[in-house]
Amino acid sequence: MRDRVSDALVEKLSEFVSSEIGLFFPRERWGDLERGIGHAAQDWGFEDKTSCIQWLLSTPLSEDHLETLIGRLTIGETYFFRDKKTLQALEDLILPGLIRLRRGKEAMLRIWSAGCCTGEEPYSIAMIVDRMIPCLRDWNIRILGSDINGGFLEKAKRGVYTKWSFRHAPPWVMGEYFTTVGKDRFEISQSIKSMVEFRQLNLMKDSYPSPDSGILEMDVIFCRNVLMYFSTDSGSLVVSHLFESLAEEGWLIVSPSEVAYVAHPDLRSVRFPGAFLFRKKRADDDIEEDAGENHAAPKEDPCMDVLALYNEGRYEAVVERITEVLSQASGSNSTSNPGFLALLAKAYANQGKLDEARKWCERAIEEDRSYPGHYYLTATVCQEQGRFDESRKFLNQALYLDQGFVLAHFLLGHLARIQGKSKQSRKHLKNALDLLVCMGPGEILPYSDGMIAAKMAEMIQTMIREEHHA
Ligand SMILES: C[S@@+](CC[C@H](N)C(=O)[O-])C[C@H]1O[C@@H](n2cnc3c(N)ncnc32)[C@H](O)[C@@H]1O
């Protein structure tokens, strides 16, 4: 439809869409709004956009019309494992803490992907949970995906995707969790599908938290690439509802361009490289600060500064900072974050203080026995100490928890090699190579400090060649 709609009419339409549906179209997005309404006008049999808009503004909307309008005005851009750094934060920082806290009598997890589009985001979360918790049966896990667009949710429930949805996903996603059901059509496994529940919800209009919809006491809320479609005021309102829907110390995750919307005094920002995380304060947290300030910008968690120090190679400062945090925590009787304990171990190891490193590795394992990275770290320290048998034992424990742990296979191969066991070494290195061929060359190896798959493959091939010529 090519008719030109007057600016005055587009402005009225934009106000109508904002007040009736909660979708925000500022002047810069009027082009999108016109395009969307053009498609809706065709769906409804109008000859031109202007008469469609005039009709829309003067008629009460039926559910069907509303659904069509939402379908035509929302953007369904998403894919599996979008923004890997954020999902890494879920895997390395958020879930280990929650799993440790909840394991046992209160073994439950509540995760919400708000604005989940066609389901790629909540299914990616489910895959991470599935990989991290070996005995899912013992857990009560609820992963909720919600969106305003019912058509997107239908697609999410079917769980059938084309290659386009995997454009940035690590290869194991397709390999482990999908079956081919047609030309360029892949269906998600029933086990992952059954972990996610979908529900239509308009973040601007519907009421939440609400016990009826089960939206309350969420441990983690993902609301990524959604807030940016709202005005600043509407976005802040949505953030305050999301905040109310969080459990104490629950996490809110947004995309980098949406950080400005999150200015809630009781949400503190937590730094994790490449991710934007906010955490709900405990009721007894920072009381005196709250009393003085109204709507201050979110505060950064001082503990996360150590990651920056570590990345700068300032290991002594890391030790000093974490030791200080741990002594404060022991005064308050709270348990320690296993990620920090592991970081402390690494900082000691990098200074050659292997006995200290070993002690903190074991503390990290004690705090979180289900995280394979802690066993690997301990194995590397044992290896440095020349305790090869112990190192092998820890590597086997890591592999018990995650068979796809490339670095653990590699280190087993290396250990066998330095002990002159060529055949065993080749077997372990081949296992690592087999896993690497399923990864993209630039993909970062899990539990590594940034090593990419191509580099690791090259190292292994050199080792195998050297072995051959020896
Ligand atoms: C670009 S997608 C983001 C999908 C996913 N979160 C991601 O990051 O890959 C934005 C989603 O927000 C949804 N959305 C927009 N306005 C909404 C509202 N008022 N309530 C609920 N969902 C909304 C859209 O339907 C769309 O599916």
C-alpha cells in the first residue's frame, strides 16, 4: 500500500498503539509503524492505510483485531544462544550459586524469559540448566517464556526451527537437542520442550507479579531486547514490575542498550565481562544508604571488581580483595560464592603459590560440587605440583559431570604424554579433537580463560604430529 499517511494521523496512531497495546513508536520509528499498519490493513481488506487507521481509531478493537495488530507491529528477531557472554554469566556465576543454595530440600529454580519471541531464548536457558544439573528429576524447575504476540508463542510451542535460528549457536546445540524433521526444519527434543512453559503476557498492560500466572518469586528474569521498544517512562514502569516479580537476591538481565532503563534503588548492578546483570538487594542490605537516597543509579557490586583486577593480571590485589570480602562474609556467617573461591585459587596459582591455590580449589569444590570447572582447576594445580595421579582423578571427575569438557580431555592427553603413555595420550587427544570439530573455529572453549577452538585444535594436532615423529 503506497498511500501517504499524514504525520498528524501517524502521531494519533502512535498514541493509540501506546495507550491501547503498550507498544512504543517514537517519531524515529514511524516508518516501522506505517509498514506494520499497511500489512494489517491488507489483512483486514482495506484499500489504503489512511482509511484503516481512521477505522481503527474510531472502533472498539476485538480480540482478533488486537492479535493481528500485535502480530504486525512486533519484531521477531531472536536466535539460539543470542549474546553468549550473558549466557556464560548464567552458567558461570548465577546458576552455580543458585544450585548450591537450593540443592537438597528446596531444590527449585524459577527463570522467566519476558519477551521471549519464538522461544529460542527460554529454550537456550533450558539447555544450559539441563547441562548443569545432572539429576533434573530431583529438581522442581520452572522456565517461563512470555510474549505479547500469540503467533510467536504458537511457534515457540511447536519448537520447530530453521537453520537461521542457529546462526550463532554452538554446534552442540543442534547436535544434542534437535532432530531433523524436514528440509531445513529441526525440532527441539521433548526433554527440553517439557522444561519450558509459554504464556501470553503484555508487559505494559497485564498485571504481574501475580500468583495466578505463577509470575512471582523469580530467581532470574531475562528481559533482553524488549525494553528498548518502550518509552523511558514505560520501560521504567516495566522494570519496577519485573523487580517486584523477583525473589530476594534474584537476578534481572537486560541487553547492553537497555541498561539505562534499570534505575531502581534496590537493584544493584553486578559486573560480569560482557553481560549486564542486576541483582535485587536483600531486605536488610544497605539500609542506611537507602534511607538517604531516592532513585539513585544502580550500584555496582564491589565484589565484581576483582574480575577486572584479575583480567589485568593484578593477582596480589585479587588475593587481597577477595580475602577481605571473605573475612566480612565469615563475620556475617554467609556462605561464599564458589566463583570467587576459584578466582582466588587462580590468583594464587598465577603467583606460583600452589599450596594456597590447592586449598582454595578444594573450598570451591566444597561450595559447589556440581561445577566441572572447579575439578579442572584443581587438576591443573595438582599437575603443576607434579601430583599426576591426583590430577587425573580430578579430570575424570570433571568429565563425569561434563563429557564434552574439551580441556579436561586435552589435559588427560597431556598427562599421559609426559608419563610416556603414548597410546593413552592419543586416545584422550582424539576425544578432544572429536569435540572440537563440532565447534566453530572462533568459539571460546567452556571453562577456559578465552581460548578459542581453532587454537586448541592446532595445539593438539602439533602434539600428535610430534608424537608421530618421535
Ligand atoms: C526482539 S524480540 C527479543 C526476543 C528475545 N528476548 C531475545 O533477546 O532474543 C522482542 C520481543 O518483545 C516482544 N514484546 C514487545 N512488546 C511487548 C510487550 N508490551 N509485552 C510483551 N512482549 C513484548 C515482541 O513481541 C518480541 O517478541
